Amino acid sequence: IEDSRKYYLIRHFINFLFFIVAIYFFFLLIYNRYNSWILAILGSTFLFLTPRIFAQSFYNNKDIIFMSLFIICMYAAVSFLQKPSYKNSVFFSIASALTVDVRILGIILPILVLIFYTINIFHDINYKKNTFKPLIVFLILTPFFIISFWPYLWEDPLTNFITTFKNYSQFDVNIYNFYLGEHINARNVPWHYPIIWIFVSTPLFYLSLFVIGFIFIFRRLIKRILRIEKNDPYSDIWRGNKEAQDLVFFSIFVVPLFCVIIFNSTLYDGWRHLYFIYPSFLMISLFGLHIIKILFFKKNTNLLIILSFLLLSPTIVWMLKNHPYQYVYFNFLAGKNFNTKFDMDYWGLSNANALKHIAENENRNVKISNVGTTDLHISKAFIPTSYRNKLTIINETINSDYIINNYRDWLGKNINQEFRIPINYEVFYEIIIDGVPINTIYKKVK
């Protein structure tokens, strides 16, 4: 592969393929919990029709790959808890190792599973008799695979692992987020930063179901803890495998979010570093839908499923209308002028179409610069060769034929002042989403 565009397209295809495989495992995860293929399809559709997740499934080879592996690992974890066996032990060990090696936060899932596993051993005699050997296999194979798949650990496994964990929690990057109308350093974001981002960038239908599911699971957990008694199965923290799964998903969502807030972890570019908790978010949403079915649609489940698919239509319409810019999706909680509160196209992806538009309207070679802090050279490498030959990227805005602004400023400066457009330029073209320009092209006027 010699052409840069083909390289990007193949990488995007592989990235998306990972995501599709993860959706299949998410389907299996839902089916295992609710024993309903219709609900499994609906839940998988929720994941696929999450605008930001869908858009980034093509190009985000960090957070989406990690989320995809985390889904597979979740399915392996549930299988291991539900049926401890050598086969499930090996499967969970490999899935855990791959997940941890992609991003060290993946260690959360094996730790949570060990906690649930230990509680099961102490509360169920039959579980205790049949599960020690698979557990030992898991405890041996998991660190073995983690080290085997991660060359950095080969020299000094424990020290290098701890070093990586420390570096990840406080990643030393001097990037500013535009959040609630202010530029805030990524190393010191407010505690509510990830929570607000989740609530303003997730479809409202999913959010509503999540709130219902979260409240019911949390209330049930508190009641069980308050009533817990020794050797009384009706007072255990969970009753049966289904409730145990609900608590696993609940923990996967709450624990990482809690840790990020408590340790004041470095976060930037929205909540993409926490995308791996989104599948658990959706599992809680599906539990909320399950509660609605029990309370209001017990005798008419098909009607609820039909209504659910109908309620997906606004999201589908929005995604089709604004393709391929689903990565700037905001719901109405963000307000109409979300550009005055939040980062939009923080990776400068719209720059590629901006460059393409310029090339399509020019018969000569033109000079292009940008305001802000994204790199036009990367965007130029993605567009077809015929367009590339017409464009020269330069740094000096004053000597440019065109200036591109995708409204992203990593340095925390005021774009209207520090990146002011010279007076001899006028708006040539804008990419507008929900009435807000996410990318503006300015052309020099004589």
C-alpha cells in the first residue's frame, strides 16, 4: 500500500470490523441475561445507533478498540461466573490479557470478577466444590498472557506494570478542554466533567431508560445490604445469576467513573477515555426497559418492543441527515448553542471535507492554512490524490488563499482573539450541524 488514502481506508475498515465483532458479543451478552433474541437485537441496535460511537468506530483505534475488547471480555467474564470451567477460564484469561494490554484500565474487570467469584465461593457450597481448579487456572494464565502479549513487561513485569498504571492515571499532557464555556486543563478537570459529557452526548431515549435501570438496581442493592443475614439466601446481595450479572454491569459502570473522579484523572476530548463503560450503561438501560415491561407491558411485550424501535427513529434520522459528522452529536440537554459550551470536532475530522470542497472549486494550486491546533497535513493525506495536488499547506495565515477553522484549541487560548481571521478574508463555506458551524472556510478577497 503506497497511497496514504488507501492506508487510512484499510485501517478504518479493520477498526469498524472490530466494532462489528464486539456488537455480536454484545448481542450474546444481552441474550444470556434476558433469554430474548428480540431484546438482544434491540440492545445491539442501541450500541450501533449511538451517534458518537458509530462515527468513531471507523477511526478511533484507541477507545473503540478498547471498548470492543472490553465487551468481549465482559461476555467471557459472565460466562466464567455463570459456568466455571477450564474452557471458560482460558477464554476469560485471554480476553482479559488482550483488554489489559490495549489499555491498563482493563484490569478492573478481572478484579471485579474475582470479587464476585469469591463471594460465590463463600455463599454456595456446590460452587465452592467445583470452581477452585478453574479459578487457579485463571489466576495463573491471566498474568502469563498479559506479560506474553506485552513486550514492555518482559524485562521487569511488576515494576513496569505499576509504572504504566501510574502514568495512565495522571497522563502528562498539556491539553485544554473547552468545557461549559471555559478552557480547562485536561490534568485538572472538574469532578462532573465525564458525567456531564455522558448526559449531553447520549440519545435521550437511552438516557431515560438508564436512569430508571440505575435507580432500581441501586435501590435493590441498598435494600439487600441493609437486610443481609448469614445463611439466609433471601437476604444475599444478589439472588441468582441474573441479579449477579446486573451487579457486574452496575459495578463496571460505577467503579471506573468513581475512580476517575476520586483520583482526578487526566481527561480530554469529551468522555472517550470512558467509552468502555458505555456497554454497561446500555445494559443498565435495558434493565430499565425490563422494569417498564414488568410494570406496564407484562401482557403486551411486543408492543413495548415496537415502541422502542419507533423511539429509535429520531436518532436514525439525525444520523442519516448529518452523516458523516455524527461525532458532534449533542442532545437537547446541551442547549442550542453547544459550540459556546463544549468542544466539537476535537480531532479536526471535518478538515478533510473542507479541503476537498476547496479543491473541487479551484482549478489552480492554492495555499491553505488553519487557525486552531489541528494538523491539516493529516487531513490532506486522507483525500484523493487529484485533490491533494491542488493544495499546499502553509503555516502563515496572511499568505493563504484559504483559511480553515474547525474551532479546536488545545492551547486554551481565545479563538476569537488569538486566532482572529484577517479582515481581507470572507466566509466561503461552512459545515453546519444543528444550526452550529463546526468548520468554516475563509477565502481571501482582493
